[in-house]
Amino acid sequence: GNSVTQMEGPVTLSEEAFLTINCTYTATGYPSLFWYVQYPGEGLQLLLKATKADDKGSNKGFEATYRKETTSFHLEKGSVQVSDSAVYFCAQLNQGGKLIFGQGTELSVKP
Amino acid sequence: GAGVSQSPRYKVAKRGQDVALRCDPISGHVSLFWYQQALGQGPEFLTYFQNEAQLDKSGLPSDRFFAERPEGSVSTLKIQRTQQEDSAVYLCASSPRLVNEKLFFGSGTQLSVL
């Protein structure tokens, strides 16, 4: 069945460091892929998305490219800030119209 | 308010008690989802409504779980005879379209069953 696997956290970085959070998926066909972010005390919110192979989603300095060859959608940011500290969830939209989430990766950025 | 509102924010229940969790979606949103999020895990799908119709309830873990959205707006998730394993954060999300590419999430209800 459809699933999403993320790298385990927590990930701790210093401010201005480069960030990569790995995400791979299994699916029938080519689902839309998403990154959601959950800041402390807040609800999940969409960070970026890509709807087809080779698409690049980007927002707030974050990027992720839909790679069908490796079934991956890794999240990257060139220079993280303390305000990026949050839990990041990779997700896919399955054929039934449901979002399937990974287990989440906690990011902590230190000044 | 402009966002998805859930109440209560926290709920403590004794084992065996019935609970009801409320979700007020964004006005006019067609689709409404319930997810269950255990500590340290990603959200797990419970059920989905399109307007008042419950189109998918395949994620409800047992017949103790029941959800409704009678007028196509506010939704209630009811858990009967709560068990300790029901302890989790229950998230509600809504979407303005039938194709659910962007969900708007509430802050959730944290349920603790003692």
C-alpha cells in the first residue's frame, strides 16, 4: 500500500547551516507530494507541494524536488534560522483523496 | 475566526467514559477530515466527509468511534467507552475543494484517557 518514510529526528543544527530532511514514498502511480510543517503550539500547515515528476516545490527558502526514479521528495534549505524549529511532515495524496503522512522529523535550530 | 477551530483543546477522560470532540471548519469548505496523531508519530487518517456525506471511514479503529457532519459544516467525533490506547491528539482539517491537495488543519484536541 501507499506509505511515506522520513528520516528520524530530532535534527539539531546551528543557525545558517544547510538542512536536508529525507523522504521516500511507495505508491501506485505518481501521487502529489507535500511537506507540511507544525510549529510549536500550532496546527499543521502546508509548506510546499509538487504534483508531478521533476516538479520543484518551494516556499520560505525551502525546496523539494519530486524524483520518481528514486521515489523521493527530500526537503532542503540552504540556511536555516531559529524560527524554522518545528516538526516537518512529508505526505502523499493517494488515489482515494487521502493524505498519507510520514512520522515527522523534529528540527531544532540553535542560535 | 478564519481558521479551523477545534474544541476542547484538552480533554481528560476516565477509562470507559464517552467523549465528543468538535470541529468547526473554515466556512464554505467542502471537505472535512479527521486524523489521529499519537505522540511522536504522523497523523493517521480516520474519516472523511464531503459536505454532509461520510465518504470514507476506513480509518476508524473500532466501532467505538463515530463521526458526523449533519449539516455539512460542524463535525463531531465521538468515542464511546474510551480506552487508554485512544489517548492521542485528534486533528481536524478542511479543504475548499473536492480534490484535497491543500488541507487547513486545526490545532487539535489532546485526549488523555486515564
